[in-house]
Amino acid sequence: MAAITTTQRPQARQTTLAGLGRALVQHQRLRLDQATDIQRKADEAETGFVDALLASGTMSARQLAAFAADVFGHPLLDLSAVDPAALPADVLDRKFAAEAGVIALGKRGGRVSVAVSDPTDTKLLDRIRFIAQASVEAVVVEHDKLLRLVEKLGRSAADTLDEIAGEVEGVDVTSDEQAAQVDSSDIDDAPVVRFLQKILVDAIQAGASDLHFEPFEKFYRIRFRVDGELREIAQPPLAIKEKLASRIKVISRLDISEKRVPQDGRMKLVLSGNRAIDFRVSTLPTLFGEKIVMRILDPAQAKLGIDALGYEPDQKEALIEAIKRPYGMVLVTGPTGSGKTVSLYSCLNILNEPGVNISTAEDPAEINLPGVNQVNVNEKAGLTFAAALRAFLRQDPDVIMVGEIRDLETADIAIKAAQTGHLVMSTLHTNDAPTTLTRLSNMGVPAFNIASSVSLITAQRLARRLCTCKQPLDVDEGALLNAGFLESDLDGSWVPYRPVGCERCSGGGYKGRVGIYQVMPITEEMQRLILAGGNALQIAAQAEAEGVRDLRRSGLLKVMQGLTSIEEVLAVTNE
């Protein structure tokens, strides 16, 4: 009997429809052949059914999400309304979430909510259940939005910092003194180091005076103070706040383990062989971490000279005459950030000659001045302003500079020094020059001591300087008179300008700042007024009679010169 041979045909690969594919066919959103073809393409490309479906253009991501939520009874969520910072970071492993294409929305008790585009993927839901050790509630979202958010969350803090910072070359950040070598993987984290260098360089290039590193519950913010205004620069990942704080603390010679009390330190940014910028660093514990403020101390600012500060010719003459005297007291007043220190340093630079012995007591010394004996006040160690002043008087000084007169003891010693053949320079926090005299009196300084020792008081403010893109401002005469201009000023020889905004000033209309000053020499008539117990209003009236311009008048003069705008002067000066 002849053997019967049979020829076996190769079996066609069976295409199994996924749960979502079957539902689409059952509800007549897809034909069976369409669904089978999409599933086959997904299998060949080793992607999910949803990816292949959306690639075919048969349905949009929004339509698919609405269908899945409706048919399977799951909540529907628009991911564009979700704040990524508010999402929990510890429910699912970041690597697993990125690979699986899911996002944990929240966890409460033994239940975790996850955003998925295919709620029928039971294998994935089971894995999530195992990893989270909780029951899983699927929330349907649009597939494209889900992928974008997964990619964003999947990037590490290091990747984000690299993206922000890029490459920074040619700079070196060190402590002001040679810091001890600290071995810590946290603070030597390369992306954090590069990011900090980038931020510091950007701040200097932007002409910033201060940098603010601020942690909050849901985000981390970095702001620069440019021309007196705070501007938000970046929002790096919240995860880096501890590393960034530790890095700043190490190079500022601060205790990295102490996070409960404020600390002060210094650091240096070496830009090139002949230029280095100092930073004064202050930390402050807040609810969500340490806020760090860095004040930029550019030594070049102290060498600008009197002419660059914005004094009018008569004001400059009066100031130089006062500091050239062999004895007496010169006081600089104004709020924090009004440029008092720069003004004092500029005066010290004029006096800084080989034949002059200059000593300063500051809290702390902001800018290093070669040839000047600078002392940092240290209240914890007992080195107060008063103690430093007493020591100075035994050091054969010619010029003494006290950072700030805060109490009667300091004021008393400073005044006695001014009366005994020394030139004393200091600062006070008062609004204008006349109120400075009453402030000293309120401290307890006798009137005869004030009258015999104080030779000149200057009050100052900083106004933003108009950029070159400025345009003439059309304003009626009444408004100018209300602002403080005199009838004689409105002679048509000048026009006020308004800010416009261009690339140079980053659209703000202002670039740089200009000083506004009230320079009030203490004349014999004022001395009589002080001895008679005159108040600030009487002293101000006498100063005006002697031709001393108040802050508002000095500011309006800057408007007439086209240096700043009317609204800026009104904002920084008192009526």
C-alpha cells in the first residue's frame, strides 16, 4: 500500500484584538478588518494598540479618551489642567512610570489613582498594583498629553539643569578664603555646580545687585534684582534645593549641617585673571527650606568716582569740601539699597593716599579697598561698632568710617572722635537730611554735640535710568506743576521722556540707575537752630532758604536732564 504523504501549509499568525480594540468594534467605532489591521501593525512595530490607532488617523486622542471613559466607566481627566509639581513623586518608580507610560495622580490610604490612556491593559494595572502595594483606580487621559507629561517628569533634575545651564567656561567659584576640601557627593554634583556658575555669570551680565534662591512647597524660584526691581529668572527642579544650598554654603564657608538658624558668609567668582566678583551670602530658614540671598559686591563700583554717581556740580563741591576737612562728621542717609555704601567708598577712595590712615568698621566689609584698614564687626565675639571705634582711636587714625550708627554708644564715640581731630563718616537709616538731626537727638545725643560735630548730611535714592530707546512724553503743564516743577522751569528748553522698551533694556525701558541726592551742609545758622531745639521742619525750611535742594527737587532736575522719568522720581522720593 502506497504511503500517503500530506503537505502541511504554514499557519497564518493569529492577530488577537486587545480589549480596547474589541470594544471599538462592538460599538461600531471601527470595522473588524480595520481593528485587526491596526493590531497587526502594533504587533509588528512592538508598540501599543493605542499608538497604532492614533498613528492611523482613524480617531483623535481626545475622541479615544472620551470613548474609553464612557464605555468602561472610568473618570476622564484633562492633563493640561494638572500642575506637574503637585504630582506625588514617591508612589511609582520614575523609571517604571516612564517605560510603562503612566503617571501616578495621587495615593490615599490603600488606593492609588493612575493616569492611563488604555484602561483595558490589565497586565499593566496588575504591575502597578504590585509595585504600589495598593488597589488601582484608572483615570483615562488623552494619549498625546500623557506621553508629553511622562517625558517631562521622566527627565532627571540633572538633565533639566543641564538644559538650563548649558556649558559654562572660564569661571571659577571659590570661597573668599581658601576653603577646606569637603568630600560630599551631594555638593560636588556636577550639574548643580555648572548650574550655579551659570546663574552667577548671568546675574553679573544682567547687572543684578542681588540674587534670591527661594524654596516653596511646590516649586523653587530664582530671582534677580536688576535696577531695583526683582525679576524671576528660572524655576529649576524642586529636588535640587538641598544640593544647591549645600553647594553655596560650602563655598561661602558656612556650616552645611546647620539649617535651623540664619548664617552669613562670603564667596568669590573668578571671571578672569584680573577680575573677580565678591558675593555676600545670607541664609534664612523658611517653611520649605533655606532661602538664600546673595549680594553682588563688585569692587569696580567703588572706583567709579564722584562724577559717575550723579551728584550735581554744587552738591559735589559741598561733599568734597566736607570730606577734605581735617575733622567733623559726614553722614549718608537713605533706605537699604539706596547706594550709601558706594557713596562712602567713593569718598574713601578720594581720601585714600599714602599719608592718610583710614580705618573702617563694617557689618560686614562689602568691598575690599587696598590701603584701607577694614574691620568686620562681630557682635557674638564682642566686636561691636562701639568696641571697634574705641580701638580705632588708639590706632592713630585720620579718617574713620563706621558702617552704621545704630545706638547711643556708637553715636557718642563717633561724635567725640569727630570733635577731637578725626574725620568720621557713617550712615543712618532716615528718610532725608533734616530728619537725621532729629534722629540723633532722639537717640540721646546732646544738641550741642550734634551742632559742633556734624559738618554735612547727604540723603540719597536710586532711580532707574531711562534707556536710549526713550521717547518724548506729551504731558500738560498742570501735571508738571503738580509733580513739583516751578513755573520758571517750564520755559520750553527741555521735554520729559517716557520709557519705551527695546532689546538693550529687555523691554523695560530702563537701563542702569542714577543717584538722586540732597546734600545739606551744616551752616552756622543751622547750628543755632539745632542748639535752640529746632525740629526737622524748621531745619528743612532753613536748608531750603540756603539753596539746598530736597530729594524731590533733585529728582525733577534729573527729569529735566532726560536721565529718568517723572513717574520714577515720584516713586522714589517723598513729597
